[in-house]
Amino acid sequence: MDAYSLLALMTKAKLIFESPDTFLSFPALSPLTYSPEQLQFNKPGGQFTAELLAMQSEFSRITNLVPRGVLAPVTHEEYLWDIYSDVLHTAQIASSTLTAEEKSRLAEAVNFLHEISPSGNRKESQQLQLYKKYRDAHIAAQEEYKNQQLTVELSGDPEKETHWRDAEEPVLRQKIAHLLDEWLRDGFKEEVERYQLIEQSYTDRQPSLVWSEWKKSFMQDIDVSTDTNQINFAATGFSPYNIFDIDNWPRFTLTQAEIDSLVEKAPVELRKIFGLNLARNDIENISFEYRSVAITRGWLQPSLFKSRCWRLPPEKELLSTGNDLASGRCPAYVAAVIFIRNAKVKYADQNSFSAMSGSTLLNINSSAPAAPPQSLTIKTGRFTVRQTWHGDFDQSREVPQGRKEEADFWFNARSANNRVLTPMNGATFAVLLGEPEMTAMVRALQERPAHEIEVTHLKPGVWVAVRTKKGVLAAFTVEAPIGPSTNELKIRYTSWQKMMDMFESEDDQGTAGRFTVRQTWHGDFDQGREVPRGQGEEADFWFNARTANDRALLPMNGAAFALLSGEPEPAAILLALQERAVHEIDVTQLRPMGWIAVRTKRGALAAFTVEAPIGPGTNELKIRYHRWQKEQQEETEQDVTILAFICKRLPLCPNPDPSLTWL
């Protein structure tokens, strides 16, 4: 899906799913796509393979990073389980007791909300499980209502507004009311909420007992596992676990008017990622299916964050100030995930000769009508490379001895105090000045390529941009500084796998050719030809002659042009199209060896120049071009992408009750 579409989709999700105590955090810097089979680690009673263990580890880590705003973090200082464990073991507990009557009421609440297993561990009672089932159905109906309401409000269509008011809105409102009645009748809504209030208020009055229960719910030796890469994680899943077996996922459909309106409302942080001056007017609508699922953590008791029976030692930082996501160790945590699937982009009728107006963004995953849209996907992982050995980002591994032609870099030790990483086999490195964001990486690799990087400059959170030997765009950081006695490099990386689509062709050099286009005719870079009359839907541009002195090339059918400032190289083409796309080019500006960047209607990268200047009497364009063909990759319709994390804001935490007795 192209950046313009994705930005609209994210903005609508914000408007629907956010509430006063929640916000959405988007993995825009590291999009995540999985097959349902990869997420089967969450299914009870399933066969647990090494691959599923690794997948559970990855899912647990990405959902337990601490969110601090609209952009989901790609680096971590601490995981939620690290913070939670530290609180359980260092907090100071108040001293208080309950009366006999209060103890009886608390026991009644606990017995209603929980069941005690033979081992002494708590699990949700049947009443609480039913409560959550009916609650989730009610929430889903409210989300559907907000979706339809926003669609009408953003359409600006009086007929749709009337139909919504008179027909659709009353039906959806009645559905919400009906589900609320079911929740009250069959989902123990009033009882559960009453007992939850008793449990919350009374547990703070017997701190030592509740703290003991919380500590038993998270035991490091039991609840922290190790995957096959020796990475620790606390198991985290989602509910309902059978979400991929459910066919009736709700569907969004965004019209062109709605898309444009949503992009205008997009948060500036997201616009910076995708480009501040997006313009895309060839999309008729976008549709996709979505489901929100709750994150499950058997080891976490969220009531701890609201409890007032504990405080931290003076030297410890607050978990949350209650109002500033930039402050505190844990101002929020991921409470739910929004999955999307079956995203479809329908383009406007391309069977016309009118060119697109405005600039067009080239995104690495954008697609034209002739090529099915591709979703954003990345690969993340870790691997270790020993001193004097070689590393390979394409296969995320240390390269076996004797196969250095497969490597992207060499961990070269000239001496004990002179050790460097040297890119090789056509790979390129560049140190980044900030987060690993695609435009910044392309720019760094273009403007600041490094022939070697001293290992003492590598530190956790310092990212290095990479273009691998196969043309994949990646970024890596180290897990720990490389000290004098450290002889191995522990790497954590993210790679945008589909950059290969843009940077590779069968011969690694692209396709070169020449063709001529006459004035008023059309040209096609995908086939390297002038387009026959009547086949304008196959064209990438139009040689338009408004007058004898006003002639221009206009990209069309989803193609895009931009002026290049240097040689025609894929990374430079990508950057130019992202930052300097133009809606037309005056033919008098065309000069031999003055290159124009192109994204064709089918998503290929290209660049062209003219064989001779276009003078007043010249009525044909002699073109020389290079093209890097975009390989189409099939994705199953059932693959799901994490669109967003729904994050729960923490109140002021800790917030000790001064009326309790503190030692």
C-alpha cells in the first residue's frame, strides 16, 4: 500500500479507536506483517515448534516496548516486564489492615472474579470471561458506529448525511443498545464492575497480602522464557486467540474525498515519515478488513499501576507523571493491537489522457493499477559476528568461513585498538543521525557513505544505515558497546525487504534502451516505446503541446517524474521522487545527460535523458533510459499487518495514599 493510502488509514484508526485514556502508536518506522500460521503460538494446545517460539519471542518484545507517542518505538531501553519486575522487588509497601467485615466482602469479590488453581495461581472466573466477551462485542459495535459516522462526516455528501441520519444511524444505535442489554443480562456487567471496585479499594487496605499475590503472578524463573537465539522474553499473547478463524472481520472503505480529508488531519509525526507534501489523486477508494484484539499477559496485574499502597525508593524514577508521555519509565503500555488484512486499493479510471496534477510520492511499496498493491513488510532480528569474521544482513547471520562472497561486511581487527567494520561485495554503510527512517537512510547512503566504521563509535541506539549487497535497505545498532576486550558484535537490525524490488533486476544493472516520442503522443518506459494511438492507458507520460512555445511532459496513469541532481542510481531516484516529484516538465529544460527520475505506472524505477536539446522546431523527443524493473511478489490474502498498538495511559504512578501507614 502506498504512503498516501497508509497515512489516511492510520488517521482514521486514530479517530475511531482513541479515547481519553488511550492513544494509538503506529509501527510506521518498522511495519510488521505476518501470516496466521506465524501467530499460532497464541493457540492453546497447539504444537510448539522452534519457529513458533521465535515468533512468540518477537511478538512479546514488540508489544512490551514502552510507547511514548504516535510513533511506535523501534529501540528499547527497558521492556515492560523489566519495569514490572523491578517495581515488585524494590517498592516500599504500606501497612494497613481490614476489618472482619471488609475481609469478608473482599473474599466475596475475589471469589466472584477469580478461580484459584490447585497450584494456588489465580485465573479469570467464568463470570469475568463472559463479562469480557460481551464487553468486546459492545466495543466492536461502537467502533463500527464511529467508522460509519466518520465516513459520512468526511464525505461532504448531503445525500449520504441524510441516509445516515434517517436509516443507518438508528440501526447501529439500536445494535449498540441491544448488545448493552445482553451485556447487562448475560455478561454480569453490573456484578463484575461492582466487585472490581471492591477488590481495587480493599486490596490497598491489606498491602502485604495483595503484594504477595502480585509477586507470585510474576516469577522470573517461570514467566521469563528464552528463545532459540538466547533472547529472554515474558510470554505475551492476544485474545481472542482464534481471531484468524473468524470470517466476519469488519471492513473499512475509504473514498477519495475521505482519504484526502484524513491525510490533511494526519499527525505531523506521521507526515514526516511519509513526506510532508503528499499528493495523490488517482485513488478511487481503499478497503480493508480489521480487528482489534486485547493483549494478554498472564504475568501482569494492571491493577498495580492504580494501587496506592506502594511507593518507590527516593532514588527511583516515577513510572508515570500522569500527563507527559515523554517522562517516566512507563507512561503507557500496549493494551491491544489492531490487525488489518485484505487491503485493496481501487484506482480511478485510467482510460483517459488527462495527466495527474500535483506531485506524486514514490513509496517503496506504492503500486500502479497494473500491479497489485504491496503491503509494507520488514524483517527484524539479531545475530552475532565474531572478530575477524564476516556478517550478512540478507540472511541475518555470521558468514561461514570460506564464503566471504556472501558477506555484507567484515569485522576487521587490524590491531587490538584498531578494529573496524568494512562493507564489502557492493554493500554500503552510513552512520545515521537519528532514527532508522527510510528517507533519512537513503539520503545518508547517498551523501555520507562510509568505507569503514570504527567499532568504538558503535553504541546501543546509534543506528547505521545499510544497503546490502542484494540492494535491501536495512539499519542496525549494537546490543552493547564494543569495549577493548569485546571480540564479538551483537547486532540488532531492521531490514525493509521489498527495497530489493526497487534496486535489483535480472542483471543487477537494469534495462537500458532508446525510443522516440512525437509531439502530442505518449511514451511508455515499461515497454520502452511510443504508445500507439488509442492506447493511452499504457502510457507513463504525454508529450503535450499547448502552443508552439509551451510544451511539457506530463506523467500519467500513476507514473511520477522528478529532476535528478546526479547520476541515475536507484537510491538517488528514490530520494528525488520522494522529495521533488513534479506534475510536469518543460521540454526546454531537457538536456543531454540531464537525468529525470521516473516511477512508471507499474512501479518500476527508471531514469531518462534526451539525445539532443528540444528546440523550437523540434517535434520529437529522442529518449535514452535505464529501468530497474520491480518484481511483483504474491502475498496471501490472509496475511495480517499490525496497523497500530492501542496504548493505555498510566495515571500518576506511583501515587501513594498518605492516609496509609508508611514505615
